[in-house]
Amino acid sequence: MTSEIVRCMTWDDVPQVVEIWKDTGLAEGTHTVHTFFRFDPDGFYVMATDTDDTR
């Protein structure tokens, strides 16, 4: 059984996060996410499975 966890986002998550945002109609691009992430690296969270699939 797969469980879900909430964890801080990492640089490696950015491309998948941008794709998820695009799928939901948000227009932020990779550059914008990198800019915000550099400003506040502890301010972004992702939900991931215990196999680390980001959601």
C-alpha cells in the first residue's frame, strides 16, 4: 500500500511541479518557481508518495 507524505519541495521537484500547475490552469513557469524557491526555499511543500512520486 502506498502512503502519502507532505515534505519540503526540492530543486528536483520543480519541473514536475510546473507541469502540475499547468495542468490546473496556473501560468507560472519554471523561472518564476525557481525565483520564488530561491527567495524562500522552506516555503514550498509537495505531497509525495512513500516512493517519492510528487503530486
